[in-house]
Amino acid sequence: MGGRRKKKRVIRRRPRRPKSIYPCPICQREGVIVKIDKKEGRAVVACMFCGFSDTTEVMPGEEKVDIYSRIVDKVTGQA
Ligand SMILES: [Zn+2]
């Protein structure tokens, strides 16, 4: 322990996009935004076209895309 090599491998960070818009599972348009509320530990996934929206808990380490895909699974699984 303690002898971690530095700078050997750069971990690829996903670039932070100010706006991440995903395709909507309901209306198929690119209008879904994921908003993470870190204080609450929750996220809102909402489509700006058809009004679809859902709330989910955010697991540690989850990113917007993870949350988005979870919601899509949920929605398409129930359809
Ligand atoms: Zn939609």
C-alpha cells in the first residue's frame, strides 16, 4: 500500500457537458434532460417535448447517463 504509481495511466474522464440531452423513451425525440440533486440524492429525468418525467434515487458514482438508462429500462420494461 501507499506506493501508487503516479501518472502512468490517465483515467479518461468523461467530459462534462453543460447539457446532456438524451432520446426520449416515450416520444423518441432528443429532449430528455437529467437533473441531479446531490443534496437530496435524487435525480429528475424529464422530456421537454412530451412532458414525460420521472424521479429516481441516485446511487453513489452514478452519472447522468446511468440514471437515464435506468429510467429508460424502467419505462420500456413496463410498457
Ligand atoms: Zn418525450
